[in-house]
Amino acid sequence: MGAGNHVKLRLRRPNRDWDFYPFDQVLDTMLHKLCYNAYGPHKSSFYKLWDELRKVYFHYFR
């Protein structure tokens, strides 16, 4: 949506308003989408940044 101006995440499973996706899955999807802002397509630099962001999350918040 406009080169990273908006990132939309689905929190609930389709057609099941009472059933949320697991937090870690939503967070990992968000980190993945944010990597597009820095590197665009999936290349080694994209995956390297995604791995770094995951490590930071697990270090500080798990």
C-alpha cells in the first residue's frame, strides 16, 4: 500500500471474529512487511534484516 506508508495486519482469522492469530505469528508478519521498506524483494539482505529483527525481538521481549 503505497511503498510502506501503511502496513495492515490481520489479527483475526477470516469469518471467525472470536479467533485471533497467535501474537508471535502476527509480529513475525509485521517484521517481514517492515523489511520490504528497506529492501523490497526477497534477497539475502532482506532475509538478513528479518533475522536481525527477530533476534532483537526475542532478546528483549521473550
